[in-house]
Amino acid sequence: MNIWDIIITALIALMLIMAVRSIVKNKKAGKCTCGCEGCAAGCDKKNK
């Protein structure tokens, strides 16, 4: 592995960590994490 492989792998890992952190943070705040705009508790995706 050269330095560029390490940098790219680190960037991908960082993006993954940030995405998971965002999902967890939104879920704790009670926000919808199903991906639809203006989602409410009665979201079709949530009820499935």
C-alpha cells in the first residue's frame, strides 16, 4: 500500500463514520431517517 491508498481509505472511513453519526444523531432527535422530505410519524416507509 502506498500513501495514496492509505489517504483514500482514511477518507472513505471518515465519510462512513460521519454518515453513521448523522443517522444516530437524527434518530436521537426524533427526526425521520427514512429519507423522505417533511416526514411525519405516519410515513409510509416507517410503517413498513
